Amino acid sequence: MDSRGLRELTLTALFVALVTVATMVVQVPVPATGGFINVGDTMIFVAALVGGPKAGLIAGGLGSALADLLSGYAMWAPWTLVIKGLEGLLAAVLAFRAYRMRGALSVATLAGLAIAGLWMVLGYYVAGGIIRGFAPALTEVPGNLIQAFGSVILATPVLMALRGLNVTDRTR
């Protein structure tokens, strides 16, 4: 493995850990659903825009699923692996280029993150519908919307601080 590959592996592993910790440390319980609102999506967005599609996919999926396992929500871990992994991938695919070209506050970057967040809301609605029924799953939608858009807002200053850090730069 060359130094670039090692750098990407190390930073992706760091992003996995950051997503896990951010998900577990800030958990606002939602009694109506038995779940919680967290800021793990903030770190998924950071991983996606700083590390690119592969980092977004891996950090989003593994980091969030690991948090579910460690927080006592093991039944959600397989769903989370897919939903949050795709959220990270979508964030990178939709917003990575705009972030690189224009910075974290561009409309295109924020729109890409918002769309990725909406995917997360839809994904958990479908998963909740399959597990508990679609009417009860509707109660999760408002909290997930707050989590998604709150994470876009919280990711913005982090991304501004990290602007210029390019994990996927092949010239280093």
C-alpha cells in the first residue's frame, strides 16, 4: 500500500470513529418512536465532502451501524448500514465537486447534503414501515427531518474549517 492509500485508509477509519462517537454522544430521545435524534449525520457529511464517495459510504454505513450496535439498537443496524451508507455516498456524489470548487456554503453543496438527508428520512420511513407498519413510521419523520437539516447546518462550519483538506488528492 502506498502512502496515499494508507492516508485514505487512516482518514476513512477516523471518519468511521467520528460518525460512531457523534451518533452515540449526542442522543436526544424521542419517546413517541423509541428512537433518538443524533448528530452522526453531521460527521457523515464531513466524511463525504472531505474524503469523497468511498469515505462517505464506509463512514456513513459502518460508523452508524456500529453506533446502533453499541447503543442497544441492534435490530436497526442492518437497515442503518444501508441507509446511512447510501446517505454518505449520495452526499459525496451530489456535493463533493461543488464543495471542492466553491466551498462549503455554495447552494449546490448545501442542496446535495439536503437531498442526502432526505434520503435518510425516506430510508428510515420505509424501514420503520416494514418493521412496525407505515402509519407508526410516520411519527419518526419529523425527528428525522430535524436531524437531517440540523446536520446540514452543523456540518457547514466544520466544512468551512476543513476547506482545503483534500483526502482524495492524488498529487500528494
